[in-house]
Amino acid sequence: MRLRSVTKNVKDQNWLAVALDFFIVVTGILIAFQITNWSETRQDRTREQQIVSRLHADFEALGRRTEEKIEYFESSINEIEEFRQLIINYPESADIQQIKVFFETSFNLPSPSGQSDTYAQLVASGDMKLLSNDTLRDELVSHAALTGQFMSGNQSVREWSRPYLTALVRLGALIEEMAMDEAVAMSGSKADLIVGINLYQGVFAGQLSVNKSHQESFAKLIKMLAEESSK
């Protein structure tokens, strides 16, 4: 319809009408583009808020798990020290029940909390750009790198310490099958057991420090995400 009007005005050499038609067409196109851009911006903002909400839920859950691990490490370090004193003073303090409790509750090295599933999906899909807050994006990347280092370090510690814990592992397996003195005798020397306990105690202290650092990073991200959600 507008094209016919333009054609007619050109034939009639009504240049003012031609200019007016041209202005109307261009203005209509610009308005259409603006509406499209506004709609896309609104959709992106909605998606961003959904992503921020999911990230916040992920990191709150991971942060709680890390708090639980910190509590576990703190209590276990005390139990390891009690166990160490028991072995040092063996056989005078041969408390078989205490030894069994130790192996049931303390002889376990949990891994640091892993990555956020939502963050992993954002990276894989290339949707990190939907997060408009540059500081938040940088913090997410830094936290992911920190988590990767902790996970890798935890695995390295496991592999490095495994040979030194042989006597402890053997004692843990034998204590349920035979008398205390026989289990200790077949596990290795008292010195081997004490070396293993000292090493294990050091590993737990190191992992406690790692998890506390991890928790600080979680707390910072949780605060940033909460602030972003409230905008």
C-alpha cells in the first residue's frame, strides 16, 4: 500500500509527499527494530534472572556441604589425635572399641565440593554472556578455577599418601577379624602405624584449611548472587 503511494507520488512529481512517505517507512522500520530489540533485551534479562537464581541455589547447597565437611574435619582431627595417643601407648591403652569407632568414623577423606551444574552448563552452552555483571562473571570463573585446583590437589594427596597408610588400612581390615594384639602385630610395626597416623593427621589439617578457603569463596559468591537477584 505504501509502495503504491510512493510510486504514484513519484509519477506526479509530488516530492514533498514522496519525502513524507519515505519518512513514514523509515520510521516504521526503526520502531519495529526497537520493539524487537526491547523484546530480546527483556527475554535476556528474564533468562539472566533465572540463571542467577539457579546459580544461587547451587552455591548455597555446595556451601552447606562444605560447612559440613569443615565440621567433619574439625571433629576428626581430634579423634585422630586420640587414636594416635592410643597407639603410642599401646598395649597399655588397648581400647578395642575406641579403635573400631575410629575406623568407622574418621578413616575417610572427603573430596572438596565440586562445580555448580548450572555454571558448567553456562560454560558449555556459551551463555556466560547473558550475565551482565562483569564482576560476577569474573568471580564465577575464579571460583571454578579454585575448585578445580582443590579437586586436583585432593586427588594428588590421596595418591601420594596411599603407600604410607598401608599399615593403617591393614589394621582397619584386621581389627574386625582377630584379637587386638594379633591385628596390630600383622599390620606392621608400631612405628609404621604412628607414621601413618601422623601423616593422616597432617592431611586432614591441610584439607580443613582447603575447605575453609573454599567456603570463603562460596560465601562471597552467594552474597554477590543474592545482590544480583534483588536488582
